[in-house]
Amino acid sequence: MNQKEKQFENWKKNTSSRIKSWKKGLIDDDEKLELDFSENSLFKLENYIISKYSPIDLKNQEKNIELDGIVSYIGETLIRLLPESKWIIYTKDKTNVYYNLPCVNTKYSGSISVHFLLREILNAKTFDIIETRLKAVRKCDEEIRNHLNEN
């Protein structure tokens, strides 16, 4: 296991503590979210992200802890919502677009970089990025599962 994989394993182990710390930071009444790892919570979180952050915040070191909590929450929620998905990191192929980034790997639909997803949400500002991605992944997984069950 290389150094980056060790860091990733440590990062993965601390996911719940990052999420808890981030949730504690949501103290304003208008920032209260129902963060129950549900699909609906992801949609509300997307609205919150768009209202509170901008693409510039992705480069702001002072926002790293907050954004890491958000990314962790999105990833953990996706893992709960998508059967047989898990955290992975690509450390071997430097040409991989997800090289050295934590991703949620789905059984049949490939990987979702939650960092890229966050960037996409902030750049698009359309309030449906997560919903669209989740529907696409579920549809692909369902089609492949159905095909496999037929054979």
C-alpha cells in the first residue's frame, strides 16, 4: 500500500467524524438541514451548497474542512442509496481523471468523484445535479442487473 492509499484509508475511517464536525458548524436556523442520509437530504443539501458557496470557495483553504465534510456526507449518502457501492481511490494510473481522489464506486455504473460532483454543483447552479446523477446511476445499474438476471 502506497502513502496515498494509506492516507485514503485514514480519510475513509474518519468520514463520520468529519460529517459530525461539519454538522456542528451548521448553527444558524436558516442553515438547519435534515441530514439523515436520505435522497431528499441530498437535494436539500444541493440547494444549501448553491446558496452558501461559490466555485471560488473550492480554492479557499479556509473552506477545506467544511467542503470535506460536505463531500464526505454526499459520498456516504450515495453509498447508502446505491447497492453494493463503496469508497475507492485510484492511485496507479496517473492518466485517470479521478487519480488520487476519493470516489464512490458503484457495482455497475462506474465511479462518482464527489469532489467533481461538488464542483459541478457550484458551476451549474441548477439545483438538480445530484438528482440527475442519481437517476442515471440507478437506471444504468437497474438495466445491467436486469440483463444479468435474464442470462
